[in-house]
Amino acid sequence: MTPKQLSKKREELITRLRTNPTTTVTFTKVDGTKRVMNCTLMEGYVPVMESTSERKENKDIVVAYDLDKGAWRSFRVDSIQSTTK
């Protein structure tokens, strides 16, 4: 995928995560194993976080709340195999 396509894919996924209480994302972890994660960014389903960091946003990753683990997780956009509602 081109950088433009990856950026579009990231934005579409973030929109889906913000508007659905659960989205299932299947991706390949850095160690090569497959991971299936039920996650969201929908208000009311994620804990309120106060940002104390001035870190620059990494456009190669998506940060989402893992509903099964009850914790924030991240994954690379280029490692996504599939997403479902």
C-alpha cells in the first residue's frame, strides 16, 4: 500500500472505532503472531485519559482500547489483516 492509502485506511478505522462500541481488528504482531482484538474509541466505553505528554502523533499506528484486556493497545496500520463490526 502507498502512504496515502495507509493514511486513508487509518482514518477510516479511527472513524469506525469512534462510532462503534466494538470493532474486531485482526493484525500481525511485531513478533509475527496473529492477534484478534475487540476494541473501541467510542466515548463512554473508554476510560477518560488526561494527556500529559507532548509526543508527536505516529501516523503508522492506531491506539485503541482493548475491551477484553481493559487496557490501551496499539498496532501498526500496515499489519491489519481485517476489521469487522
